[in-house]
Amino acid sequence: MLRQAPFAGTRIALTLMALVGLLAFLGTGCGYRLVGAANAPNLTISVVTLDNDSLEPGVELTVSRALRQEFLRSEAPRLISSPDAADLVLRGRVLPLEVRANSFDTVAFALEYRIEMALELTLSSVDADPIELDRNTLTQAEFYLASADPEATRKNREEALRRIADVLASRVHDEIGLQLVDRPLPADPGGAAREAPQRRAS
């Protein structure tokens, strides 16, 4: 019969304790993130129509519409129209677009264009300093086909801009969700801070 090493039982016990501690730590971290994310449905947000620093007419309306649709779908935070009544306010601008030909035919006519859009956005609230959203996530490019028909080219370009706006709106929503993890809930009119909802025991 094999005899157990004198410290084998101790080592096993210490290993189990370390694993339990690690799981508890990870559980706490995940819980904190979930509590932060759970704050979002209790907040309201208003998206102010963006400024347009580009030469593309109406692109600020396309992006602003996409941002509002994203928050309408998720309802976290809940979109409202009035910046004065909202807990959070999203403001910003569309920076100048970058457009360049991407491919050519045999006589050097452009067949495809690449268009890139970048945003500059700030999230503000009544009880915290404004936060400039990460610019690395606020740039997106798309390709669109050129045509001998100028109207067809214009429509292809507009569709590419709509696709860009949808992608950026989704990223902005996710970025704001991450910002809410570490931000306290705004105080209620009576001056008391809102209490973050607790997770139900599963």
C-alpha cells in the first residue's frame, strides 16, 4: 500500500483554497460589470444632432438617426428627445470624410471607391465630467461601386454611408455601456443617489 507524502494533503487543500479564492474574485468582477450594465435601463439619454465638419450634405442627419435608432432598439439607456431632461447627453461631430479610388479599369476610370468616416463624440451628464469616447472605435470605412450613371454612383455612396453609420452607432452604444460600468448613477431630484439594482439570485 502506497503511503501519501506528508505534505500532499496540505498542498491539495491549499490548491483548492486558491481555486475557490480565484473563482470568488472572478465572480465579484463579473458581478460588478453586470451591476454597472444593469444601471443602463434606469438612465435616459438624448442624442443631439451632430455637427457636420465634412462636405457631405446631410451626413450628420444619417449618423444622428442611426445613433437614435440604436438606443431605441436597446432601451438601455432609454432614449428621450430633450437634452435638458436626460441623465446623459451625447454630442459631437462628423469629421471630414476621406474618399479615394480603390480600383480602376483599363483606361484608368475608377470602378470602386473607399469612403471613410470618423466621429468625435462626447458623453456628458449633470453630475460628472464629460467623457470623450474612444476615437479608435469611431472610425469606419466602406466601399461603393462607381457607375457611368452619376445618380447610381450617388445612391451607392449614400448606401455606404448608411452602413458606416449603423456600424458606428452600434460601437457607440457598446462604448457607452462600458462607460456606465464605472460611473455612479445620477442623483434623483431629492438629492439622493439612485441605488443600482441588485441581481436576483439564480
